[in-house]
Amino acid sequence: MAKRRDWLIGLSVVVITFALIMVFAGISATKSGNDRYVEEGNGDKIGVIRLTGPIYNSETLVRQFQHFGRRSDIHAIVFRIDSPGGGVAASQEIYDAVKFVRDSGKPVVASMGSVAASGGYYVACGADSIIANPGTTTGSIGVIAQFVTMRELMEKIGIRVETIKSGPYKDTGSYHRDFSTADRRYLQSWVDDAYAQFTEVVAHERRLTLAEVKKMADGRVYTGRQAFQLGLVDAVGNLETAVAMAASLAGITGKPALVQLRRRQLSLFDLLFQQAEGMLRGANGMTLHYRMP
């Protein structure tokens, strides 16, 4: 029993250490690199910003919106989204960046790819118009917080955690104890407030009543065609449709030039880093998500 316990503890330490090294190395590499933009075409320019994968942070996307927002030669922005959502605060920061550019007078059109759900839908709401493919998975308007409880496992292998805390809720969500009734009430109110913020944004941006939004905002996903029928998106189409709409809103005639951040091939390290970052950001359990489960 003692050997098994030591083996589990040792393995946990190795995994956590490796994940930390990847996260901090990845963050350093991201911050030290300079953004490089590439241009395709010779017409008036439209910026293309891509959100791909879960929303763990907002810095890169916010920086791109700020960059294109300042450039006088960029007449509109197409925001291409392929994301199941992610962190609440990160989604809100990206939405704010989209909305700021839109409100400054530069058209922004959101283009949904395979999936633009939960936080992926939230960030799209900041655009002038939202276009989804007929088969896009979108919606999933809601909030989720998940916790891992390992009390029974820890008891079996002989591990006990002693806690000294300043208040009754300071260790709520800890993996080593079960939830109390008070814990559940407290966490539900936390989730409910984030949910209220989400539904208020959707109601405001889509010009719907809060009651109308809440009928749709029970976590269900919709196809792009269903979302159009419900008023959650403005049109059904693809990326080219979004580019054409952005050009029209900006008064561009002819085929526009597309400008976007240079994309590079994702390495195995990048994929592992993304997974590790997501795990560590939610490691203490006290993280809210606008994402699909």
C-alpha cells in the first residue's frame, strides 16, 4: 500500500512539473515573438482574425483587434471563429475588443466555422453581423463549472488533507472533501450571475427580450440554420460570404485583399501546451466556463 501511494504521488509530481514547464515556456515564447501579418490580394484591405480552439486567454486576439482597429488601410474585419468556448473572463475580453472596433465605426463580421458555441458564440455577439454555415454547431448558451472530488480515493490510499481556512467557503470546490448544501447554494449563485451576464449580452446584441433568450439558453446547441431561424445569427453562408458582407459594409468594390496574422504549423509541443494550459487554469476548480461540456 505504501509503495502504491508513493508511486501515485511521484507520478503526480512529474506530470504537474512537466505541465508547468510547458506552460511557462509557451507563455514566454508567445510574449517574446513579434506579430507578423501577411497580405493576399491587391484590392482594398480587410483584416481576418482567427479564433481556433478553446478560449484559454484573450491576449493574442485582443492585440489583433487593436492592431486592425488602428490601421487606417484596414477597412473592415472578418472574425473567423472555430471554438467550443472557454473561460468566462477571456471570452468577455474578446467580446469587448470586437465591440470596441465595431463601435468605432469599422465593420466587423463574424464567420462561424465548424463550431462556435458557448464562449465561441459570446465573442461573435460583438460583431455587426454573424454568419454561420448551415451545419455549424452553435448556441450552447450557458455556464458550467466542474469539480473533481477524490475523497474516497484518497481515503483508500491513506492520504488525508488538513485545512486551516479563514472562512467557511475558502476551500469550496476542493478535491479532498464533498460539497455541503451551503457550498452548492454559493456556487450556484456564482454560476447564475455569469449566466445572467451572458444572456443579457445576447439579448442586447441580438435585439431580443431576455425571456426570448432564456427559452433558447438552456445549454442546447443548434445548427447554423436553426440559429438563423431563431435570430441568433444574421445569415447562412461561409467564409467567402462573410468577406463579401464585410466588403459591402465598408464600401469596397472589387475583390478585397485579406490581411491576417501569419499562421504556423502546430507542433506536438503546441498541442500539449494548449492542453496543459487549460488543465492548469482550471486546476483549483474555481473557474467558470462558457464552453460545451
